[in-house]
Amino acid sequence: VAYGANAKMLMVARQDNGMAVQSASNGLTYTSILGADGHAAAVNDTTFPNSSAFYGSSSFEGKPKIQRVIVNNQGTVVSNLQMTCSPISCDSLVPTSGSGNAISFVLNRANQSLIAIGGQGVYITQDSPANVSGELTLTPVAGPTTGNVSALAYGTPNNPNALLAGVAFFNANDTVQNSGQLWFSSQCRQRRI
């Protein structure tokens, strides 16, 4: 669940039911924006003037999707865009085993325009109001190269470059082994756009 303070609306990620954004502030109904398996919901209330930028990730038939919905402070959807990834495709983020086709997605706590994405490896990127095409330029992080990144934390008030990744390892039957791994870097930097 993510709450947009500017739009005064919620976004929810719903397993087997995709992503949905509240239809109106304090409303009881939601508008579906992505179908299939909802995995992550995040909101940026600082980068887009007088608006909340909602981000959701879901997957269907092995294909991950990242959607950005910008809602202004009047509750009007001003942009609803499926994001793309480069120089690698979003599809290549899918873990090779276990956890289905889920990808992890989190905004930086110190600078909400910075994004970390995990799946088969960890990548960082940046979004801005100038990004009308919806393309996220992914920078690989020198971090975990095996296993599935299933949890991320990015940025602290004292260090916006801190990144923590939780990695799960799966056996041949696609069940989690008894061990996992935490990976930390204090130096994850993204180029400015």
C-alpha cells in the first residue's frame, strides 16, 4: 500500500489482482491500472509538482510490468504510463528460479526520484517530470549476481546512496533453501537527469 499525500489517494498491490489506485480521495472504490500479480506499490510526492506519482509493479505470464500513474492534487489522473527499461529490457529482470516473475521496486527515502529495482540482480535508475516517454535507464549495481532479490531498502537521511538487498536462493524444486543473503553498499550513485 502507498499513500499519495498530494493526491490524497491510495495505491494497492494485490496478489492475483494486480495494481489499483483509489478512484477518489477517501473513496471506497479503486481503479485497476495493472492486472495479474501485483507486487509493489510506491509513491513519489516530491518530484512532480503538486502531484503524486504512483508506481506499481506486477507480472503476467513471466513478464514484469512497471506502471507510473501521476495524479494531481485535485485527484485527476494526468498521466498513466507503462514504463520501459533500457539498455536491458524489464523482462530480463525476472529471476531465473523461484518467486515466480516478481521484481522488487523501491523509491529512495532521501530522494524519491531515485529508484532501485531488483530481480536477477539490482539496478538503480531515476525518474523525473521530463521523462514523458517512460523509459527508465537502468544502471547495474555491483551487488548480488545470483539468487533472487526479494527485498530492497534504498537511501537514508544520512546517506542517500545506501542500498540494502535481501537475496533468496532456491533449489531445483523452486523452494527456498534455508539460507539467504543480505547485501549492502553505501555508495550506490545514480547519474542526474
